[in-house]
Amino acid sequence: MGDYKIVTYKEEKKGLKKRVKQMFFWEILQGMSLTFKYMLSKPITMRYPEHKWVAPDRFRGQVALVRDEKKMDQDLCVGCCLCIRVCPSGALDIITSMGKDGNKVIDEYVYDMSRCIYCGMCVEICPVDALISTGNYELAEDDMESLMMNKEALLKSGHRWCELKKIMAKKGIKSQSVIRVKPAKWTLERANVREEDLEVTPDIPNIYPKKPM
Amino acid sequence: MLENLERREMVLNFGPQHPSTHGVLRIILWLDSEYIHKALPCFGYLHRGFEKLAENKTYDQFVPITNRLDYLAGMCNSYSYVLAVEKLLGVTAPRRAEYIRVIAMELSRLASHLVWLGAAAIDLGATTPIMYGFREREGILDLLEKLSGGRMTFAFMRIGGVKFDLPDGFIDECRKFLKIFSEKIKDYDVLLQKNRIWIERTRGIGVLSAKEAINYGLTGPSLRGSGVKFDVRKNDPYSIYPELDFDIPVGKVGDIYDRYLVRREEFRQSVRIIEQCLDKIPDGAIMSDDPRVCRPKKEDVFDNVESLIHYCYIAMEGIEVPKGEVYSRIEGPRGEFGYYIISQGTNKPYRLFIRVPTPINFTPLNHLCQGKLIADLTALIGGFDLVLGETDK
Ligand code: SF4
Ligand code: SF4
């Protein structure tokens, strides 16, 4: 269905109207008045890093490991190595050994953030949901060393992220909104954000579906 | 004394750091004062070896990488790839998945054209439209982020379906966005359509006749600007496009202004397509149930040994694609985007060739700039809508 539609330049009719328009730079005045109109309306940008964007639930930030909430001493990860197999960039590695009772024990889990392309394939494949994608997107570091994470760091980061999500749910902060974080605690996930550090900003107008509460 | 004043041909490197080359494009110019004698584009500054990379990845693993080709419209790239693999496998995605794919692709097309609008205008000295273009693009990226979890690198398409279903409230938000967006298209018209400077800088520049455009192998809006009625969505339909009602804008003269008008009209047509999809979208599965591509549910894995084996097999070995060759093509925002895959019956492609529109659209550059000013060259680069990510592969 549908058809081809010809679009091309249309010459304006010659005449007095065109002359007058030409003389007074009519189209340029129009453009300027449009800019002026928007100059008087409220800004729609957010002031990062004072304001922060809360990523949606499906967002794929840094990868982290989680534990079962009830059995905190036990790893959720069963060491099946599927995540390592599907990772397109080889960012993950795992060292396992045989435990006392014959179960597989995860000795070390290595995540190289500098190789990761944040595709979320590892999280998708994990059969026990031991891996999660956090909404943490502020991952710049001074040195390459800090971009390597081991099992302990991954578990800590996963735990913090779950805590932060609880805080945000309690405060009623929805995903895809803008929040204000007190200046000293600019990095959302890494710097252990406490409940009182998060504020809800009301001052960005709502022109697109996203904007804040 | 006098021989020092003799006019000599000067060789100048335009780019790769020049702000109006839209990335890392280098053009070697042979100049006589400000007039161009010859122009030679040099590609390859962003070469990442995609085609070789694909030979070492399983079919599944290559999906997130396809998004990095044409980073302005990631959904279209991945769709073309999964379409090729699906053709080889003989798998078809469920209808709901196809609708979601088309919505995502058309949103991507809008986002890409918005960047083009701003970038082409900023090359010619109009710094305002890019602000408005990016404002609307922000709304699109938010929708796509909600849908797929990424703003530019979506990793959303899967062989045999899509990764996620539409999130709650997506349809309403999308409708709301489209309504605002249709209003905002008028802003661009005010700024550019009738603007005397824009018209003077683009009309009659870079004129390609229909025959020349076909001979140079142009596709997409650059070809349609010359008045050739060719659009892969109509001429070689794929997905659900035959069921949708939309027009294809074609130009007449073949200059930059007509290419601008074609893209501007595509805004409206894309909005029409998305609106129809939102109205018609059926319920159902989002992933094909073919056992070669579909993994068992995670809940079943630890209860059922067959599911466990199947799950691990697909995860460890990837999808095995039968022996054969296939070419798939789609209409990307810049033209025909295709993948040619040779499979030897293993889980990795034997050879994968990517047909990207930008470098081919750019071949008439030397022909078009002869005897023109450098200022026209920036207008030409803008008019062809370059993306260096896909040019250099
Ligand atoms: S997100 Fe992708 S690249 Fe990163 S670790 Fe997971 S599978 Fe690998
Ligand atoms: S896929 Fe999940 S369970 Fe298996 S090794 Fe990776 S994190 Fe552990």
C-alpha cells in the first residue's frame, strides 16, 4: 500500500509580497522568533552531575554478582561457566575447584570492565540469575587496575545495588527520572549512598515521557 | 619575482579532525586557490575489522557487535543481520516480534535523521537546528532505552525474535511522543525550509541525474533525491512492511535541497508507520519456538534434564546454521544495508560481508566537487549523511 510522493523545491510566486518579505528578511525573523520563544521557556536539560539520571530497569550497566538474600554465606553462582562462554569480548573468567562435599566451589570470579561491551548476554544466559546488570553507569577510573573486579568486589557491588534499589523504591523514585544527589556523594553506586543523600528534583519541566517527578 | 606569483596547485588534507567531516573522514583535496580540482576520500581511520571479527564469534555473539556499525541507527543493522541468519535457518519470527522490530527500526530511523538534520545544518553555519534535533532525539532514545536497555547499543534483536517484550506503558508513551514530535517538525521547517541562506547553499549543489545516481550505485534518500523510485521496503519487501500504508518520498532535481526534502518527508512517513504498528500490534510470543534457536525457560532447566542439556548446548555451542549462502537487505536510514553470509554448517560464519550504504553513496564526491568551492564540499558531506562507523567497518 502507499505510493511514491514527489517532493521538490517550490518557487514562491513573484510579486510585491515576496519583495517585501525579501527586504525584511522575513524567514530569518521567523527563525529568530522561534528561538526567542524557546528562550523564554524553562530549560529541559538536566545539570549533571548534580542531577542524575535513574536508568530504567532493563539498563545494562556494570555487571555484578548477587547472593541469596536468606543464605548469605552461600554463593548463588553454580560455576556452570555459561556466562564465560557467551561473552563476546572475553571479559569474564572463573576459577573453580572441588569442595569438601564434592560440590563445585567458586574460588575466584574475574570481571574485566575495560573489555566489557555491556551487552548483557551473560546476565541473560545465567540459569540461576546470579549475575545482574546494575544501573551503574559512572565507571570512569584513573587506572586500569581499578577496572578489574574480583568476586568479592562483584558481590559487594551487587549487594550495594540491591540496597540502593530498595532505598529508591522506598522514596518512590521511578526509573527514567532525574534525581538530585548531594554533592559529596556524586557517584551513585560506588560511594555507598545513604537514604538521606537522595533528593527528588521537581524543577525540570515534563515535555517528553521521561521527565522527573 | 613574477614566477613566485604563479598559481600552483595546492594539496590539502580535509580532516580527519575537521569538525564538519562527521567523524574521522579524511579527504585529500587538490586545490586551485579555493576551487577544487580533485577530491579523494580516504577511509579507514575507524576500522575495527567487523567482518573478520564475525568469523570468530558464534552467530549469537555477533548480534551486540552489529549495533556498533552504524551507531546512529543500531536497530536497523541488527535487524538486517538476524534476517540473514533467519533466512539461512528457515526460521521466521512471530508476528508480535516483527511488529516490535519495525517499531524499533523506525524509531531508530527517526533518531538518525534527526542527527543528520542537525549536523548538515551546523556544517553550513546554522547552529540552532541541532539543538532542536537533539531534543527530539532524546525522547526517542528514552523510549528505546526503556525498551531495550541501551541508548545506542541496543543488543535487542535475537535470531528468531527479540529479547524483550514491550514494557508497561510503552505504547502510550510512544503515542504521546509521536504526537509531540509531529508538532515539532514544524520547528525545523521554520528554521530551514524557507531559510534563504539554507536554500542558497543547498539548491543546485551536488546535482546528480537519475541515471548518474543509479550508475554510481547510490541507495536510500540520496538516490531518491534524484527522482529514482527505489526503496527496499517497497521493491523487495521484508518483515511486515507490505501490510503497512506509507508513501515513499522522491525528489526531482537531485540536489542537496531535494535530499533534505526527502528525509524531511520520511519523518512524517516513519511516524505514520509507527502509529499503524502501535494500533495493529498483535498479542503472542516474541521468540520463535524453533528448538534450534529458542532456549528452554530458565525455570525448566533444573527440573528437566532434557531442557538442561538443550539450554547448555545452545549456550556453549551457539546456533548451528545449515550450509549455504544468503544475502539479506533492508532499507536503513542511509540506504540499502545488507549482509552476505557464507555458512559451512558450523556455529560460526565462514565469511560475512557487510554491504554498507555510506561509502558507496560517497563515490560521486570527486565528480560533484570538481570546480566547486570548499564551502560546497561541506554542504555535500552533510547532504550525503555520512556515518564513519559503518564506512570503516
Ligand atoms: S555484559 Fe557482555 S561483554 Fe560484559 S561481561 Fe557480560 S557478556 Fe561479557
Ligand atoms: S552463568 Fe551464572 S551460574 Fe554459571 S558461572 Fe556464570 S554466574 Fe555462575
